[in-house]
Amino acid sequence: MALTEHEARVLGALSGAVLPGAKTVRELSYSTGLTESSTRKALMRLSRTGLALGTRQGLARWRLTDRGRLTIKLPAYSEYGPGQK
């Protein structure tokens, strides 16, 4: 399954999280330059495909799954990986 640009940007932002699952929608929106609405839509698609997982502790926070970590490392998404803009 190919990711959209928005999904790849959000996945890349999640891969750069210092703590696993430490990013809120607002933080992801800020770091990707996407609107909060676009970020939420991308997260929902990533969640349905098993690449990201949301938590219910306080503010919803998102983290990568193991599958998501492997996906962002693929050559097709290298420009969106950690340390990239």
C-alpha cells in the first residue's frame, strides 16, 4: 500500500518522537505543516492500516507501531524519515 504525502509526513514526524507515542495531533500538525484536520485524517488512515496507534491517556497521543517504523525506513519514504524536512 502506497502512502499519501500527508500520511508519509505524519509517519515521518512520528518516527522522530523522542519518547514512543509522545506526539499529539497539534504537535504533529505543527511539525508537518499540515492542518489539524488533515493530520487527523492521516492518523486515522495510518491507524486503520496498522502503522500508527493512538493512546487514550490524557490528551490523545500517537506513536508508531513496529510496522510503521519499518515502513518509514523504506527507500520510497526516505525523504520523510527522521531528521528530514
